[in-house]
Amino acid sequence: MAQRETNPNFMNGVPELLILRLLEDSEMYGYEIVQALRDRTDAVIVVGEGVVYPVLHTLERAGALRSRRKTVAGRSRIYYSLTKAGSRRLAELAGQWTNLARAIQKTLAGGQYGDVVA
């Protein structure tokens, strides 16, 4: 029997996708990203710093992000911004999630074998 392709990491890419999308607009520091995710998703997606920082560090090591230390109001923070590689990664992930969302919506719409009923 041929091995079937599956999506074992079905939700694992969500924080990466959303963080890249936020950083596409402007540079941000970790806690700011946590708050922005909560605000922009109306608290449907709530992640803590324990999720955000490992993703940021992984993306930075992969060359998708760059960081710089900046002092604001006497506080030193590390701000992250997207690189060209990060923009490409965002486009790749966004395409995958758009296809996935379309497939889920098609199934939720019902009909025979998930066909959209017009």
C-alpha cells in the first residue's frame, strides 16, 4: 500500500504564520507580538511568550527575521523584523493555509463529498 501524505503538523505552523504576518507590517518586540496576536484575533488565538520566543529564535536562525536591541523609555528590548527570506516564507505559509482553509470550508459547506452547494 502506498504511503499517504498527511498533515501531522496541522496547527503547528499557526504561530509562525501569524508572527511573520505581524512583522510584515512593522518591527515588534516579543511581548508586543503576544498582545497583537490576542488583539487581532479577538482573543481566539492566545499564545504566551513561551510560544512566541522559540518561534522568533527559530525564524531568526533560519534567516527569516533579523533582530536589533533598542532602548525605549529606559527599557532595552529586542525588536524583530522580516527579511526577504521571511517574506518568502510568509508567502509560502499563507498559500498553504489559504488552501487548507478553502478545503475545510468546502467540507463544512456540505453536499456530496464536500462539494459546495450553491
